[in-house]
Amino acid sequence: MASLAGTALTKQTQADGPQLPIRLVVLDIGGTIVEERGDVPEALGAAFLKKGITVSPSEINQWRGAAKREIVRHFVTERLKLPEAERDQLVETIYADFRKRIIKSYETVKGIPGAEESLRVMRNRGLALATSTGFDAAITASIMTRLGWERYFVAQITSDDVVQGRPSPYMLFHAMEKARVDCVAQVVAVGDTPLDLRAAANGGMGGIVGVLSGVGKRDAMEPEPHTDIIDSVAVLPALLHSKYGVK
């Protein structure tokens, strides 16, 4: 997994001078605004095993937050020595199987308690909201359509939209583009994995918020670059009010 070379693993401090108002909040999906039940490692593991590749949940968990197609490519490349064309075909076959499994599994996924109310509050306070996720567009649409949450977001950025997923910050930049926000200091990025925090730090986001409602527990999240660690997105509006003056 890519590392964040040269970044201090401490709380990020704001630059001296007046604090710019927060305009955009970019939220991860799985484990951040919808519940984490272990669906992803289960679906990936089953898709790998169907093609004779054994990958443990603990191995997959090391890549949580990354683009799911990139995870498939990593393990196929690591476990099998294949000609490029054959490898690429196998990656797409396994990924298509994973997509079908995770869409089916997420037919019953629920929002994090308090998540929808937080989305509503943040929008009512004038903030633009976007999602960023290691899922592709089809998986993301299946979740958001069923929950009826599309109306809260000015952009839903997926791994399809960028050339490289987390820890690269490209999804965050793409969300800024869609929201017409041109200053990273006015963006808060929220996620439940170390890769979420690293991507936000790599992009220089003004707020880097880890939530403990998903994959990343406190001992894994605290060493990563962050401005805040909170229990869940349910308390995010209160944090934005107290720390950033969002009313």
C-alpha cells in the first residue's frame, strides 16, 4: 500500500491568518455515512475464491478505502504470473463478480445512525456536500438511490472518475471542481479509514476528519494526519459549528 512519505503523523494545524469559511464537506460512503458490516471483504474474498485465488479478510482490510478495482488488480498481480492481456481480463472478471455481489449485499445496508439528519443539517447551513468512494458509479448509485440520498449531494465522486484512487487526493479535487470550490482550506474531508485521512492530507484539505463508525479504530486512525477524530458523522455538524464557525 502506498505510504504518505514526508507527512507528519500529527494533527494538522491551520496556517496563520484569518480562517476561511468552510464551503464543502466531502464524505466517504461505506463506514462513514452507511454502516460497515464487513460486506466488502466478504464479497471480494468470494469473487477471488471463485477464480482460485485465496485472499484473507485481514489482507483486504489493509486496502480498505482504496478503489476496489485497484485492490483486485493488486492481488491478481501479486498471486499470479500472467501475460498482461490475460491478467487484465481476469481482473475485470473478478471485479464484475465483486460488483454484482456487493450491490446485492448492500440492498439491506442502512445509514449510520444520525447520518441523514447530519446531511440535512449541513445542507440547511449552506454547505455543499459531496461523496467520494472506492466504489464505482454503479455500486454508488445502487446505494444512494435506495436510500434516497442523492438530493443532499452536489457531486458523487467515484473511483471511475479518477486515474488513481486513495491515497491520491484526486477524488477530493474532483469534488471541489464539481462544487466550484477552488480553495482546499475551505474543504473538510471525512472518512473511516487511514487511506481516507492520507488522501485528505495529500490534498491539503482544511479539515481532515476521521470517524470511528467504520473500519478504522482509534489506534489505527490516531497516528494518521488529521484535524479531528469523532465517533461518527452524527456529531459532525456540532464539530463544524464549534471549530469552524459553521452556523
